[in-house]
Amino acid sequence: MPLLEVENLKVSYGDFQAVNGVSLTLDEGQTISIIGANGAGKSTLLNAISGIHGQKTGTVRFAGKDITRHRADRIARAGMTMVPEGRRLFGSLSVEENLLIGASAGRAGQWTTGAIYELFPILGELRHAVANSLSGGQQQMVAIGRALMTNPRVLLCDELSLGLAPTIINDIYRCFGAIRSTGVSIVVIEQNVTQAVAAAGYAYCLLEGQVSLEGPTDMLAMDDITAAYFGTEKTE
Ligand SMILES: Nc1ncnc2c1ncn2[C@@H]1O[C@H](COP(=O)(O)OP(=O)(O)OP(=O)(O)O)[C@@H](O)[C@H]1O
Ligand SMILES: [Mg+2]
């Protein structure tokens, strides 16, 4: 049984259907990525899975339970947490205070502030600094840390690379091995195809709210991905 199973999910904003019949599965310990261009419906899909967006049909099952109608706080307590697009930190609170917000929303487990500072040593040094004073990369680390502090079984990451320099993006994604080794399953959403393909064993490409391509990342050819990503014909 998959840990997370999404079946024919459709999500709309009023009359506009942003996600149009997406199905995907995530097994325990697996990392999958969902790639797609600006406006493809990636964040809408992730928000709907994590209980934030309400206007939806289809089914979301987590650990065998139908959670389609559950609210976000209940889903987080059950073990599925999002690192939201744009980080959404409390800018005037310290690094540590932001991390502790995650702890209060989640479950007991091995992710403590100490474990986060081991994963991202710079955050330990900056633990009393207010979030607004950090660089973009450091803020992204806090957002990941705060999500891990809920001790999730599934971590949903929305565009971790957004607005960051390539070396910083590599630093951020390097933490995935350590996170995975604790048994956490990960969904990576990215516009950055190279990063998403490198981070995951299986990828889905979204185009206008539908899956235009999916497969094991080592079986996907870059020109097929490009065609599925932009909705263009493959060049022969
Ligand atoms: N609150 C909203 N109200 C109406 N339409 C919305 C809303 N949020 C998103 N949309 C529309 O839904 C579609 C999908 O948006 P979404 O943010 O899910 O895309 P995305 O793949 O996450 O894009 P990006 O890579 O830019 O973050 C877009 O056409 C967008 O304009
Ligand atoms: Mg988005």
C-alpha cells in the first residue's frame, strides 16, 4: 500500500480548473518530484493534498485513510507537512522561535532543534537572529527545519530553489540524503527540472493541470521532459 495516494484530483478556483484529474502515488521512503512551468498547477495540487485548498474532487489517501476532507492542521498532525512556496516565515521571530512553531503543530519524534542545527549548522549559529535578517538560502533552511520539526512521514516541498543562486540550491538539496535516512518520504515540486530529476527516483510533469509525462527519472529522456513541460512537439 502506498503511503500517499492521490486519485483523479481536480481543484478549482471558481470556474477555473487549475488541477484537472491528477493521480500519483508515493511509497514509504520514496522521493518523487512534480515538475512543471509557471502556472502548471503544482502549488494548487500540493495545497489541495495538504488540506489548504478546499474546492476539490477526487481522493487523497494517506497511510490508507481517506483524508480528502480533512483540514490542514489535522493532516499535519497525522504526519504530512508542507514547506510552502515563498517560505512564509514569521519574519520578526528568531530562527529558533520559527522552528518551535513546527514542533507545536506536529508530533513527537527525532527532529528537535538540536537535530535541525546538526542538519544546518549555520542555523545553530544564527538561532537568536530574526528570520528577516537571514539570506534567502538561510530562510529556506529555516522553512525546511520548521516543517521537519513536525516530525512528518511525508514532507511536501514547494519550489525550494525559488530565487536562490545555484550553489545555494545545491546546499539546500544536499540535506535530502540526511532527511531520507530518517525514513521521511518526500515530494519535491520544482520549476527547476535538473534539480528535481536529480533529487527524485520518479517524476511527474504537470502541464495545464494534467500529468503530461511520468516515469522513473533514470528512464526519462530530457527532450521528452522538455516537450511535456512546455506542451510542445518533440523535435526529431
Ligand atoms: N487564488 C487563486 N485564484 C485564482 N486562480 C489561481 C489562484 N492561485 C492560482 N491560480 C491559477 O491557477 C493556476 C495554477 O497556479 P499554481 O500556483 O498552482 O501554479 P504553479 O505550477 O505552482 O506555478 P508556479 O511555478 O508559478 O508557482 C494558474 O493559472 C494560476 O493563475
Ligand atoms: Mg507554485
